[in-house]
Amino acid sequence: MTIAAPQPPDGTSRHPLQSAVLRLAADAAGLLERAARSTGDGREPDEPEGYTPEDAVVPPELAEAVRTEAARVRGGAAVLVVVGEKKRGKSSLINALVGRPGLLPVEVDVATGVHLVVRHAAETQAVAFLEDDAAGHPIPVAAIGEYAALDPLSQEPYRHDVRHVEVGVPSSLLASGLVLIDTPGVGGLVSGHARITMATLARADALVFVVNGQSELTASELRFLERATERITEVVFVLTQTDKYGRWEEVLERNRRLLAEHAARYAHAPWFAVSSRAKEDADLAAAAGDGDDPVAAQRLGLSGFPPLLDALTDRIAARSTELRLENCLHTVTSAVAPLAAAQERRLRSLQQDPALQEEVQRRRDALRALQGEDAAWRRTLTRSSRDLERRLRLGFQRNVNDLRQLAEEKMAASPPAVLAAELPRDLQAGVEAIWLDLDTAARRGTAELAAAMEQVCGGTADGEPGAELALTRPRRLEALPAVVHSDDMNGGVLGFVERVMPAWGAGGLAAGITMLFTASVVAPLAAGFGMVALLSGRRKRRQEMARARGDAIRYTNRLIAELTTEIPPQISSSVEEITDRLAEQLTERLAAQRVALEEELALHQKHLSTASEQLARERERTRRRVDSLNDLLARSRDLSARLDSPAEREPQ
């Protein structure tokens, strides 16, 4: 059982460039398929023996990727995938977008193991797809968390047999032609969750990348964004939890600068700052009113959602066909361009270009220098890793100091009952914040370290080292210690006597003074007993406060002792591990590229020693391939430019 997806309002119309894009995709897929069938020496199966091998055998999945993308052009509702690190508010954002508070449990945003598909439906419903039940079966909406989430303590799925969950809900946004997919929080690109998220992106027409107002984009997020958008051209950035973080505007500006510096492709992508909580309040107020409630309208405006909803409707839902055409062209270009570059280098070699040999030799010599045991990058790596460890330890200690200050302020300002109830909760939340901050700082630091190594190595290694520091939470911190309450000594007869006896003197004094001014016996007795009760009550409250503060101090000290005992060694061992892994990866990549350059140089030298007339046929064949590939790229660029032209946007 599946929840039917709506067709967009213009779902049956054809874009004026659709036929041209599909012809281009068919031509590109055919060429890529023929290249994939080529033999190791660069010949088509029916061609005679040549002289030189291809620079690289074309993977057969490239042609399939282009054909799959072309087939998506005729699809229905636009698929919008929501991605981001864990605890960024993705599920709360989706709930707010569809106007259904509590639809997706917010804890699923923290720890979900599968993806959630949210479609338009006449009535709210949910369907779980299990490993042994591909057709799916209905489940209560309240059970979505049970089917999709991980246990917060064990980090194991509540259910191991769930593939994904689909949710149907009446929503004007979804009815406009959108399907939303909520992905697992990728928490520093945890490999399993990242694979799930990347798999969902194969179905996406557009991407919503979610961050929050606490901290700027990390290097791992930027890398993940680059991977995630290999075939997606439309990206919308949403900064959530503006009601929670007062300095979110500064974070937003830093994010814009980071994109401009490290991912220029997204420098002009739209950003929307929102508060899902304010949107939920607005929806609840609207539901309780008559639809014209000014309070609901005010809260909706403060939430920041109206511009986001308009953008999703206008930029994505109404442009689903155009987005798919753009994605198709992007996929064609991404598949063809590397092959064209490789064939052009091969053509230069077949043309016996002497400059090519000099280029390859320079790159090979540079790699030889980098492979030495005393290479500068190794010393830089050691020095930089030590600096990273110092920074992580310093940041951790500052956070611990802030946590201690928070506890001291709470102890100074809170009555015993409030202190006993709130301090453990506040401290445990503070520990979670410390861990998240440390984890973010560690990932950012190691990503910067990897980038620095690439720069020191002169960019000679293909790609960026994939090592990343993933701090493992110490087992003793998985379940924080409970508060130990001291015995209450104020109860019982002895406790009463202990409180009252010091007050008898003051009570007698009060009675004597009262007797001097009155002739009554009752008034002095009342004054005396009143003073005794007042002073004994004050003493009792002081004792309770002293006991509560003593318990709080002991709990705070124990918690901080656990932190300072367990986390610094974890920082040291993790930094050491990542340093070794980076060194190993760079060594392997440098060696692999040197081997490839040696082979290319030997091949080129062979071409130089071969009679030019013997290479003529292979040169002509390679030139035809280069021309064909460049023609495909030119057609793709032309169609992309025409898609950007307003004159081409009206469907026929």
C-alpha cells in the first residue's frame, strides 16, 4: 500500500525544451555506453587493434544515471529532500511546513534510522514499509517514532525491519505539487545515516539544507553538500530555531561568507530564517480562532515561514519539470566532462606533444619529493594535530568552567525545591551542549587539518582526504550519575528540639519586652512562642538550603570530575588516531597518483617513439571522440542557458 502522490497543476504540460533535453540525454547515454563497452586498449569491440590504452575505462553506471535522470523528466510532484546534521530541527521544520504540529516526532530528528516520505492525502495516515512487506501496511500516526526512530540510550533501532515510512496529510503546500522527504540526521556524516540520506537524494528534484542559529556551517557539512548536489541544481538553505538563538543573524552572515569562500556555487542560493515553534503557535492560534485572528497572523509573520512557503511553491512545486530538465542537463555534463578531458589529454599524447611530457614529469617529480620520509607535510601534520588537540582541550575546559558557573548561579538564586528539581536537568543539558560543541569543533578542526594537508601537498592528491575525527562518547558518560540526596535531619522530635532550643532565649526576651508594655499574660506568651516559631522556621529553611546546596555542590563536582576524567584522554586518542589515518591516506594517494603518472609518462614516451603515420588512425578516432564529447557539452550549455531565459519558461 502506498500513499498516492498528487500531480502538480501543470503535471501534464510539456516544457518547450523537453524534447531537446531528452534527445541530448539519449545521445549522451549512447556514447557513454559505447565507451563503457570499449576494451582496455581503447577500441570498440568491432575495431582493429590500436596502439594505446584508454586513460580510464568508463564506468557503465554513467549511462544508466543519465537514462534514469531522463526518465524522471516526465515525473509528477516535485520531490524535496530535507537534509542536515542531527539536532538541526528538520522534523520540526516539516511539521511546520505542512501545518501539523507533532505530526513527525521531533525526536526522530535527533535519531532516526530510516527516511520519512510526507505526501498529500485527503486524510492523515501512515504506512510502514518493512523488509518482508514491500507493499507496506498502515500504522497509527502516533506510532511513527516506534517505526522510524532509534532508542536514545542504546542507539539501536526500535525496529530493525523497517525500510521507510510514508505519511499522508492534508496540506495546501503538498497539494501544490510537492513531496517532502525527511532524512536521518547525518551527525558529522555518520556513515550509515549518510548512505541512507545519499540514497534518498537519487529521488530528489530539489534540496532543503537545514542548519540552526547556533553555529556556522562545518567543513563536513560543506563537503556533504557538495556530494549531495552532484545531480541537484536547486538548493534552498533554511536556518532554524531563531527563537532559541539570539545571535542567529550573525551566524547567517557567516554562513553566507563560508559558502562564497568554500562553495561558490551556492553563494547566491536563497536563505530563510525561521522559527518552527512560532509557526506552530500561529497554527494553533489559527485553529482556535476564526481564520482572521490577528494574533495568529502576527505569530506567522514572526515565524519567517511565509517567504519560505512562497519559495517552495514558486521555485520548486510550480517548476518541477524545469527543475528535472536542469538536473538532467547537470547529470549529462557531470558524466561527459571528465571523459572529454581524458580524451583530450589522450589526443595530445597521440599528437606527440612534447609539452605534455614536461608537464607529467614536473608532476611526477613533485610527488617524489612529497613521498620522502622527511617531507614537509609530515612535520606540518604533526604540528597542526598538536595545535588541534590544544584547541579542543582549551575549548572543552572553557565549557566546563561555564557549566560550573551555571551551577553556582543556580545555587545562589534558587530555593531548595527548585534547586533539587532543576539543577540536575540544567547540568545534564549543559553536558549535552558541551559534547555537541566539542564534536562540532573536532569535526571542523580535522576538516581544516585535512584541507591544510592538501594545500601543503600542492593539491597533487586526487580529492580531499576522507578522514574525519568522530569522537566516541565515553561509556561512563552515556548515562550521567544521579543526584544523591543527603538525609533530612530536620524531622522527628530531636530535629524539632534542635531547631527550637536555640530560639528559647530570643523567645524569652520577646516575652519580657512585651510584658513591660502590657499588663496581659497572654500577649507575652504569644510573643515568646511566635518568636520561637519564627526563628526555628528560619533555622529549618537554612538547614534545608544548606542541605540542598551541599547536595548540588557534590553532584556538580562529581559530574565535572567525570567530564574532566573521561573526555581529555578521548580527545588525545582521537586526535592521534586521525593524524595516523590522514598520514596513511595521503601516503597512499600520493603513491597511487605517482604510479598513474609513471604509466602515463611511459605511454607518452611510447607514442613519441612510434612513427607518426602509425598513430594517425588512432589520432583520428580519438579526435572524433573528442569532437563528439565537446558537441554534447556545447549542446548542454546551450540548453542550460535557454532554460535560464524567461522566454523559454512558458510550457506549451
